[in-house]
Amino acid sequence: MVCLNVRSGGGDRWSAILTFVDRHDPDVVVFTEWRRRPGPGPAELWAKSRDMQWACASDGTTANGIAIAAKLPFTSASVTPGRESPGTLLKATFADWTMLAAYFPQGDVKGRYFEASRRAAATSTPFLLVGDLNTGNQVADKTPNGERFACSERFDELSSAGGLVDLWRLSNGAAAREWTWTTPKNGFRIDHAFGDGEFVHRYAPSCRYDHSTREMKMTDHSALLLTLTSGAATSCLPSTS
């Protein structure tokens, strides 16, 4: 799986972005900060040319939303908690698991998005939450002088009270530090994947970042790559990426 914030709709960078995605040959792709166009855009045309199912939503106060492309069939529904903030939550239900693709807003309003994510996790299993949460742990997920996250306690509660596992931490350890979005002076890990216990048990996920998308200026975010290596999900997500 590839999950990537494409920055303000992708603009004229879609060719480089899609070449990057093709290199990983994923069965599931999530684009955050995707933007709707009057007709099919480059990402949708790319997905259809590869016989991938397509779903999208842009339900907040800005044009930025989410698009999902997948090689296996799924149903989709927006579970965005209101249209008064710039964010979107798009749920995709596959035959054997459920994914909530997320693009969280900034500020305290994102608390509603954490609550909506926890409700979705409580009613679906195996469950995966993936996307740009614009939040992390105040200590482990930013440089010391970086601006403090709003609603970081809600982020921590995904694991402590919500029963979800931070898949990148599971793969890389508590002491690991990587940044998926940076300023000239500071770094932040804001692109995440969380799975419930059944997801982890059944699919043995491995999670890593590819920073080339940011370093080569395809976008301002690193790509999140999720691999499932066992069980029925190997038909959904390949072992390569």
C-alpha cells in the first residue's frame, strides 16, 4: 500500500507522483490533499487505466480531500464529522477488512476526527486507519523545538484507550525517529497507519516511509508504505509495498 499527501491537489506534479506510485506497484493507494476536478483528473485516469476501483471525497471547507484506488472491489462512504472544517474521512470496506483513510484538519477541531476514527474502529475489524493525521506524540513525533501538536492526547489515546497499534512504531521501535513533513528547522511525523489487534494478528503488517517524494519535491510529505506479509490480505496488499 502507498499513502501519500500530494500537496494542494498535486498540481503539475502528478506525473512524477504517479511514476513513483507505479514503481511500488501497490494494490491499494490513498492520496490525501487530493482535489476534485470538473472531469477525471490524472490520478483517476491512472487508476482506471490499471483497472483499479476509484473512490473520492472532499467534504471539508477547503478543496482538499481524499482519493482511494484499489485493485480489489470495495464499497466506500464518507464519515467526515461535519463540513465546517478542512478535513475528510473516507471509509473503504473490502471483503475481509476495513480501512479509514484520513485527512485531519489543524487545530482543536481535529478532536472530532479522532472521535470519528475511534467509533469506526469500534464497529469494524480487522481495521486500518491511515493518512495524514496532522498530529503525533509531543515527544517522539517532532523535533524538540517544533510547534506543539493540537490534540496530541487524542493521538496517544488511539493506542492507550482505542486499542489501536501504531504500525510504524511496531515495525521500527519506540526509540525510532523519522519525519514525514519538515520546515527549515524542524521535523514532524504526521502521516500514520494504525491497525487494531485483529489486523496486526491476521496480516503481520510492516510499515516504513519513503522520503524521496519529499526530497525530490514531488510533494512536501514523505510516502507511507505498508506491507502485509501473511494471511488472506496478501491478496489485497503485495509483499513488495
